[in-house]
Amino acid sequence: MGKHIQSIDVMVIARIKAGRNGVVFAATDFLDLGSRDAIDQALSRNSRLGVIRKVARGLYDVPRKDPVLGVLSPKLAAVAQALAQRDAVRLQPSGALAANLLGLSNQVPMRMVFLTDGRARRVQIGKNQIVFRRASSRQMATAGRISGDVIQALRWIGRHHIDDEMVARLRRRLKPDQRNQLLKDLRFAPAWVADIMRRVARKEDS
């Protein structure tokens, strides 16, 4: 191995070790250290050596380890975010996933589904699957903001299944600035969802 390649290897691994285990990364995260080809080779080489783990095409992580369970599977949310960052696209958790993240549903989705402004696809991670569904610009207008999660969650739950207790629970969960954000994004929600968002944003129901 040449000195230049060796140097890139050292720099790549040093940056990886400076982070925390469980973070998913791609070659594009290291392009300031060398050419794309050199970075790809460094990641592939260290994957073969067992220093890092390949979790999907072009994505790697340093496996998390549990004293009882042993080596843990990669976090699907981390894989999804790494893909979004690599491909320069936005993601929005879909209804069931958004409801679970907000504590409005105890149902853990069998598949992790995201809306995206990128291409539709499915990514297999071991026995699990991440699904990316192409969405309209209106659906993606609130991606990355709390409003996006709330809109998707409420639509999934349905207007006739949302009661005062659920509104109060969501209000308690959100910080004041997050509740204010709901008011700013009312125009992106269906009318009935916007009505509930107003109730959540108020300090007290009247």
C-alpha cells in the first residue's frame, strides 16, 4: 500500500473513531480527505478488515455492541438519514412512523416508511426494510419540521380517532417554539388537520 493511500486510510479511520458508534456514513462524508476513488477504496478495505461494517450499498457504520445481545443491527433511522444526506434529498416520516415518533401510537411499524422528494425505492437492511415513497411538493413542504410529523401523524390516525386526551398529550410533548411552528405551517395541512393543530398550539383548550 502506497504512503498516500495509507495516509488517507489513517485520516478516514481517525474521523470515524472521533464519532460515536452507530453513526452511518458514506464516501461523500470524506471527500475533503482525498479523491472519491481513494475514499471508496479506504472504506471497502476497512470493511473487509472488520474495522467498519457495510450496512448497504455505499453505506458503512461502526457496529454498536451490547454486553448481552452482542453486535447490534444498524439503526434504520440513521441509515435513512445517511442516504438522504448522500443523495441530497429530503425525508418526511410517513403517518405510522410519525405517530410512533410523537408518542401518539404504540404501534411500531413493520417497515420504516419515509416520504421523499427523491426517487422511490426500497432498501433492505438485514431482515428490515426502509421504504422511500415519492411525495408531492406540498407534502414535502414541512419536511424536517415538527409540523411535517404532526400533519402526517394526524392524517394517519384519522379525524374521528383524535380525542381531547390525544390533543393534550401532543401539546405536552411539544415545546413552545414547536407549537408556534404548527401555526406557521397551517396552510400546508388539510382543513381538519389544521383545526387540530390550532388546538395543540393553544395553551389551553377552550
